[in-house]
Amino acid sequence: MWDPAKYLAFTDHRSRPFFDLVARISADAPRRVVDLGCGPGNLTETLAKRWPDAALEASDSSPEMVAAARERGIDASVLDVREWQPAPNTDVVVSNAVLQWVPGHDELLARWVKQLPHGAWLAFQVPGNFDAPSHLRTRELAGSDAWHDRLASLVLREDDAVLDPGGYAAILSDAGCEVDAWETTYLQRLTGEDPVLEWVTGTALRPIRNVLPDDEWQRFRAELAPLLRADYPRRADGTTWFPFRRVFVVARTP
């Protein structure tokens, strides 16, 4: 279950990669703009403002996120991204921090390229921090004796969850696309008590939260917190620096 409020707690930090991605889309007057994985809709709203004459299509696999988007007036629907089929007039597709949850999404990208019309834009970004301490410590704790039986199977093999920019560029260029691929490591300045724990609670820890009862969930967080504090120490001014690598791709179909 996704928690829109928890996700939006770091809205400024989570929004910047979206805007860096969309800025590289050079579509002037798209007929249909699609947001796959719209979340609570706060960023989908900006797509409507940029292309006000386009039909706006938004979806997310989380009913909670879709409900939050609808509260903003966005006609979002619940949909598994693997089941999405582009309408014939789809000129822009945006997927922000979604495909890392989809094993085999390289095949999905190649399929979309074949289905999209000539000259359509396909833009996505995925986190590339699966070897960062925030994820390593989570996997280590989930695989420990105390938690292994319940959690080890939930922690996916994250080392191949996403490709590097070259990997995505190869797939999409082989499909005939013009490709712009890059990566950026953001140095996020976080504040508050255990800010890195709060950050991953809204994303990476979601599968764990879904299977643990409240008391065990609080215990898991309590055990993870000091591990993250050691890797991400709090500075004298009360802030915590959190490096976060992301991989970006903007492709235009042949």
C-alpha cells in the first residue's frame, strides 16, 4: 500500500528529477500526454499546464495514489503499467520512478516503441541507488536471522533492477529511436529526525510495510534507524546529506 502523505513529505526532492526529465522533451503540440505512475497527481498537474490542449491520461497501480490524484481533479485510473496500451494519438509518455518496480521492463520499452506513433516521445527516470547504504542496510536487516523467514523473499535482486544509461540507450537505439540518456547524482539535504529512514519508508520499504503487522513494522524501523544514522550522519547544523543517483532517458520513436 502506498501512502500519498508519506510520499509527498519529500515532494521538493522527489519533484526535481521529474522536471529535469520533462525539460528534455521537445514536443510542441502533442495530441495526448500520458503519465504512467502518476502518484498523487501533483506532478501530473504540471503536464496539463505545459500542454493545455493535449488530452491528459494518467494512471497508477495504487488505488490510494489514484484517489489522491482524483482529489486534485485529475481523471486518473488504476492500472498496472505492464497492461498499458498506447492510444493511436499518444505523442508523449512520461514515467517517473516507476519502471524499477517492473522486472523485465526492457522488453516493455521495446514493445511501447513499436506501438507508439511516429515521432512520439518516451521519457522515464528510475532510481539508480540500489547499491547505496540505504538499500544495502535494508537488505542486510531483512536477511538477518530475526527477519529472514518473513522478509528475505520480499527484497528483490536489486543489482539488476535498472540498467545504466548505456543499457537503455542500446535497447532504444536498436529499436530505431533517437535517444538522450544520462545520469545525475543529487545530493539531497534532508532535515529532521532519521530523515533517510523517513525517505525510504515512502518508497523502498513499502513491500516490507505491506506484510508486517504494526508492532513488527515499528520494530523493523527501530532496528534499521541506527544503521542508517551510521551511514548518513547528522551534521552539526542538523542536516543530513543523502546522495541519490538517478538514470534518465528521453527517446523519440522512429
